Amino acid sequence: MKKFVLILLAIGAFSFSAKSQEIADNAIGLRLGGNDGFGPEVNYQRALSENNRLEVGLGFRSNDDFTAFKLSGIYQWVWNIDGGFNWYAGPGAGIANVEYDEDFFPDDRFDDSETYVFLAGDIGVEYNFDIPLLLSLDFRPEIGFGDYNDDIDFDIALGVRYQF
């Protein structure tokens, strides 16, 4: 009888710990970064399974020299650290468009705009509050394949998302 009770307790404890690792079905919000990540990004996450999700973002930046937008998609694996803390990592890709002022490149080696593709990776940590709020901090290196962006860029951002 003692073995039976211990087995039930072990199954119950495992079920409870597995439940704490689940991620939200949906989350939408902002990813606030900079560098060549083009600045703020409207961001949506969709759970694909218990510990995997897809993140899609649309970033935009405009200043005196250029206007740019970027659409990215990243597949993420999510691992529980402790309680509401998770870490995640995954590969991704996207497409970007940059339109810049004629004076931005004075030697006329580029046209006034360019559309290019890029590959990205993502690694970060997040905290899932008891309320439907998710805060994250991540690092996203990107490799661009175009004239304007043909090197590696690093983007660090803070994410604030509503979960539903």
C-alpha cells in the first residue's frame, strides 16, 4: 500500500511540474530593440506544442536618413528554468525593405531602396507572470543577404506581451 501511495504522489508531482512548463497559446505585444534590428516590433507568438512556438514580428523604423520595415518569423524551443522563468532559443528568417535618402550614400553605389532576406537566431529569457503578462529579454543575431545589409547584425530587445 505504501508503494502505491508513493507512486500516486510521484505521478501527481510530475503532472504538476509538467503543467508549469506549458506556454501560452497566444501572446501579442511589442519587442523593443534597436541597432540594425530596425527598432520597435509588433510581435505575435503562437504555441505549436507544449514547449514549441512560432514568433512572428513586424518591425518599423523611420528617421531623416531612411525608412525601413522588417517581417521576421522564428521557431522557438522553450525550456523551464524555475517557476515562471523560461529560456528559449531557435532559428528564423525574414524579409526587409529599406528606403533611404539620396544623401545617405553620396557615391551613388546603391539605389534608393532595397529589399533583402536574412537568417536569424534567437536566444532569450522570459518571465511568465500569474497575470497574463510576459516579459522577455532576448538576443537576435541576423545575417543579411543584400547590398545594404550584407553582414551580421546583433539586436538585443525587451519584449512585453499580453497572453491569451
